Amino acid sequence: MPDTDASLSGTDQEAIDRLTAGYQKIRTEMAKVIVGQDEVVDELLIAILARGHCILEGVPGLAKTLMVSTLASALSLDFRRIQFTPDLMPSDITGTEVIQENKSTGQREFRFVRGPLFANLVLADEINRTPPKTQAALLEAMQERQVTAAGNRHPLPVPFFVLATQNPIEQEGTYPLPEAQQDRFMFKVFVRYPKWEEEYQIVRQTTSGTTAAVQPILSGAEIMALQDIVRRVPVADAIIHYAMNLVRQTRVHEPGVPDFVRNWVAWGAGPRASQFLILGAKVRAVLEGRTYVASKDVQRVARPVLRHRIVLNFTAESEGVTTDKIIDRLLEVTPTKEGEALSDERISKVLKS
């Protein structure tokens, strides 16, 4: 966890002010190409500033690829798209060793040819269509931020982000990510159908023959500096306790768990969820120009952080209960104030477990 005793200097406050202004400019640039999807864009930016990775889930044709490439342009990041297929091998994405002749000496030597993972922003398109071996290679690179080939380590460029897409309606012949691997992603973001007016604008823009130019707003170096500032935003113990209370109440076998969790959940979220709730809340606060984190910031990132970390049981699936519904219920029954939590008999069991 970040150091909660860290404090921000006047220079950091100036950087936060620049980020707040830059955030609005990024949204303006994105709106030139992407109609609507404001919540999705916000969640992508939060993940990037928190050094996290994202899963984007949505049906085809919702501009997921265009959204990511446009964001890369607005952030001056090197962008690569990998189309995942059943025949894709790990070396196809990480790179491979090849034999090359040294023209000056005539000797043959191995040279590492970098794969498409060597970029700042990587779009892993339809990640559930490739076998587990290739998925594991990608997830190892995400975690270690390096690639190992023939015993040699090759660091990935910084900053480095992976945005993976999934199609929720075509599951035949796919390899769904195991829960342990989904846990590596900070957010799971749902890309939904556009509203009527938004779809009208999409059709009008994309059939006119004009293309909008996106101006770069932040550089890679600026993004890394802002990531460091986000980590130094102080968080009160009460906010950390609130985030932990939300997470620990998803664990079915813990004391004080609500009845609806026992009825609908097979497995709950792990400690990474608490860490990402706090990091996401810090970014949410900074984007609003604040140097303190409130419980509302935790609430606003609760859905994308928790929805892929809660495993539903058969009862929930048969009753049409979604993870988002469970998260909303948890937000309703969890006190936001420390005093109220301590006086709540059920929550006090969660705190003591």
C-alpha cells in the first residue's frame, strides 16, 4: 500500500492543477472522435494514472479499439494492437530470439526481436480467444513489466498499460480468463450500447467522410510524474477502513457478512481489491482537484474494482443477480463514517475478523 503519511508540496499542488485542466482537455479531444462513453473514458484514465490495467467488456461495434487508440494519441503514448486468436503463441506477442550473422566478423549470434508488447499502451483484443499459455505470457509481462527470452530479461517501456477486450456474447471456442488472472486487472469496465442521441451522432460523424485530429495533451514523462503524485496523496485511516469493510464483506466465510452475500456469492475479493479501491479513489480525488480522499471517491470506483473479483454461485446466476447488484447492496449497508461502523454490531464483526 502507498505511504499514507506522505504529504503533497506546493509544486505537487501545481501539478495536480495542471492534471485537472489536462483531464478536461483530454475529454474534449476524445469527444472529437468518441461520442458518449464518458464513464468509460474516466475509468480508463483513472487506471492509467494508478498504474493499473483494464478489461473492457462489450459487444462488437462499440468503438473499443478506436477509444483506446484515441486515448493513446491524446496521451502521446506508443500504441500497439494485438488481435488474439486461437493459434497465437507467447513468442508472437513477447518477441523471440533469432540467429543473425555479424557482417563485420562473419559470426552468427542471437538477437532478440521485440514483439508487439513493447509499447506504452497495448490493446489485447479479445483476450479470451487465445490459449492459456499466451494469456499467461501477457499477464506475466503485465505484472513484472518485463519479458524473459532465452534467459535474458528485456524491460518493457514505461509507462506500460494493457487494455484487454472481451466479447460477452460469443463464448464458443474461447478460453475465459481464470479468476486469479482477472485479479491482475485493476478495473473491469463495461462498454454499453449508446443512447439514441449518441447513436445518431455516431452515425452522422462516421458517414460524413471527415476525420478529426486529436491533439496530444500529456507526455509519457508527465504521466509517470503524475502517477508518483497520486501515490503521495494522503488517505485517512477511516477511508482505508471503509474500503476494507466493503471488500471483507464479500468473503462468504468471514464473520459479519450480510445474508445476501452468503446467499449469492461463492468467493469474495482479495487484498488487491482494497489496494485498488484506495488507488482509484486517490486518482478520482486528484481529477477533481482535491488533495484528500473521501468515501464518495471509494464508492465511485467500487463497481469496476469489485465486479470481476466476486464469484457468484448457482443461486445468484439462476435468479439473474449480477455482481453490480451485490456491490450496490454493499454500498447501501456499509456505514461511511468510522463511528457508525464501530457502533454497528454486524460491521464490528467484520473489523475484528
